[in-house]
Amino acid sequence: MHKPDVKRISPRLTLLGLGLALLLSFAAGCKPKAAETPAAPGAPGTPAGTAASTGQPAPPPVPSVPSHAPASPGATPALPGEAPAAPGAAADNAPISPDKLPAVVAKVNGQAIKKNDLLEGGQVVQMRFAQMGQQLAPSAKFYRQVLNELIAITLLQQDAKAQGVTASPQEVQQAVAARKGAFPSEDAYKQALKKAGITEETLRQQASDQLAVQKYVQTRIAPGVNVSDQAAREFYDKNKDKMQVPERLHLRLILVSVKPTAPAADKAKARQKAEEALKKLQAGGDFAKLAAEYSDDPGSKSRGGELGWISKGQTPPTFEAAAFALQKPNDLSGVVESPYGFQIIQLLEKQAPTTVPFDQVKERIVQGLKGQEVQKLVQARAEQLRAKGKVEIYL
């Protein structure tokens, strides 16, 4: 189990995470679920997926509805009352040491945003871009971008409070309990609080603020957003190239496992065992019974070798080449060597490439488009609040 990082307990970081979700990619409850990817064939100990256990095709993958991506740190908007930075300004783009940042980087209607808040926010943004393969070196421009988001979050939080939008004690308790449950023990949780320099009461207050903003968006902004069936259909028609389900194969497998680094004698013994099983199959032997007898893959041998559905790009190259060379139901491959050992593949069904029908993706498209519109309104509201409020920048 991954050990929870102390930053997961930080109240401002938690609020920042909410803010980035709202301001940069608001899609909570709206974003289409990612399609499940079948496990690599023959991976010892791999649990069976739904497709494999039922013998039915897995749900087709559904393209996600484009959402507003985080603004590039190189395209930071000018702050109110500040002239846009000249393109390529060296000082603005040069890495900046945290020591150079003031203790309080901004005030929003008198509420301070501290340096630690900004540094934690910068770490979140860096991690997000790192997941997209981009490494960021924090600069003055980078920190202003993050600060803009923190200011927007704070303004929304203040507006929620002004409008009487609050979280119930039960909701706060559930949120704190969920955060606490991420730690392996009570002691680890308390140590994380101590390291973050906060108390559980502070954590409760910040959780309350976070939930209030969520409610604020859900009750004050989101209800006014509607997406018509026509808009969903137009999106579908314009993005049919992204609505494709690739060719898929429904397979059975027998694996005789051996490590790639095993001695040549062990490999030869494993291959001989696989060839023995193949000869019995070619002579009309029952695949399920032979899988139970010969296969070393615990994830499929108990189901008669049932592997489920695969698409190209999901399995080792040698396995993929052999599997997609099969043409008719019940066709058998030869003995195929892979990183897991020696395998025999049987084709049960082949599904040609198809386009996902509109009716199957309509609701997800509607929800995704709705998320986009809510995001725009959240951003617009934050800008309105900023224009009316008093925002002081010290960065």
C-alpha cells in the first residue's frame, strides 16, 4: 500500500485540489469513466476482469469530452492592475527560490494567502504537469499562475459563506474520517497532522470550507446549466473518429511459466510441457481441462483458460502478433514465447472495429459538456468577485 504523504493532510492543499478541479477541469460526476483495460495475458496472479469472468465483451471505451486543461505556465494572465509581462522576460521566467517569496503573498478581502499555501499549490501543479510528461521549474510567472487560482478559490469560499452555503456536521465528519482513513494507523495520522503544523480542529474547519464551496457550485451555479440532446449529437458527429472501438479478440490461454532469466534447461523443459499440451489440443483435447492441468496462470486456469477480451497494445508484442493472426473461432496458436513463459492461445470470438452508437454515449457526452459549461461559469464568477473585491498582491 502506498504510504500517505503528509501533504494529503494539509488543509490548504486540500482546498487547492478542489479549486483546481473546479477552475481548471471541473467535471466531478460528469467525466466519462475510463474503460477498463484487460490484464496482460499470462501475468501470474493477475485477477480476472469483468470481461474475463463473464465471457462477455467488456464495455466499449468512451472518449472523454474535452475539458479546459490547466493553463500553460507560459501563458499566465496579467493580474489586475499589472501590466502583462513582456514575452520572454528573463527575470519573469527564471527559476525563483522559495526564500525569495514573502511570508504573505496576497490578501483577498483581508484574508491572507501565505507562502506555504503557494508552495503547496505549486507542488500540486508540478505533479499534474509531470503526469503529462512536462517538468516545470517554478518561476515568478509560474507562482503568479498558481496564486491566481488560490485567489479564485478564496473568493469562491468567501462568497459561499456570504450566501449562507455551509456543510453539515455530518458531512464534515465524513470528510475528515475519509482523510484519516488514508493513513495506516491513528499514530500515523497524528504524526501527519503534527508535521503539517495543524490540529484536527483546523482540518475540520478547512474540510467544512471545502464542502461549502462544492455545495455552492452545485446549488448556485450548476443548476442553471443545461445541455440539449442536439448539442450532444453535434459533439458526437464532430468526434466520430474518437468514438471508435478497435478490433478485439476473446481468447483462452494456457501458460507454462518460466522466467526470462531462467537457465536454458529450465526453458527447454517449460517449452516441452507447452508443446505437449498443444499436441493434446490439436488431437481434440478439451481446452478447459488441459488449462486446469497445464496452465500456471492462476487468473485464468480455474476458468478453463478464459482470458477475456483484448485489443492491440494491451499485451506483449509476441503474444499480440500470435493472437491477431488467428482467424476463426477455436483456432489455436503454436507455442508462443513471451516474458511470462510459453503460451498457447485459442480464439473464441473476434469483434471487428466499430463505432460506439450515440445512444450508448449520449449521457456521458451530456454530462461532460455540462461540466465544461459549469467550469466556465465558475471561472466567470471568480472573475466577477475579484473585480468587486479587494485583492492585494505581494508577489
